[in-house]
Amino acid sequence: MSKPLVLTLALSALTTLAPLPARAASFPCDKAEAPDEKAICAHLPLNDRDVEMATRFEILKSVLPMGGQGKLRDDQEAWLKERQACGGDVACLKAAYETRLKVLRGVLSEFAKQGP
């Protein structure tokens, strides 16, 4: 499958993905125990950001070369620690998601510019 086709399919999935009310994209809300997870599940805008973040992360993980995948995972683990440090603070969580989404959107944009 060509790189433009993979990217087109991935972006199509992003635009049609609808968040599920009982599940954030990266974890099941019925098993949420940490304050950050509970806040994400309780606030639809945070849940929506989690859906977008997890979807973009999975797309990038599937299309980046090996070295890029490792850095992506390392960066995601560091970001998750930052998110956890917010606890249940919705404003902090919103800012954390906006920062992470900006990075993931930028990586995807740069990847798309590279061509086949």
C-alpha cells in the first residue's frame, strides 16, 4: 500500500471516528481509577481530546519508520506522566492535551509532506 493511500485512509478514519460515551480512546472509563482518567471520562471535551490523541498516536505508530516509532512511544510515555501530574484538574488536562495534539498533528503533517 502506498504512503499517500495509507495516509488518506488514516485521515479518513480520524474524521469519521466518533467518541464512545463509556470509553475514552486510550482506556476503559469503567476501570478508571486515577484522578486524571476519572476527569477525562467525566468531561466530554477531554474525552474527545483523548479520542483524537489516541487515534493520531496509533496512526503515526503504524506509518512511522522504526526509529520514529521508538521516539513516538518515548514521548507518549513522558506525556502520560505529565497528564497524570494534572490529577483531576480539568484546565491542566485540557492544556496537556492541546500541547500533545499540537505535536502529533505536526508530526503527521511533516510525514505527509515527505511524499511516497
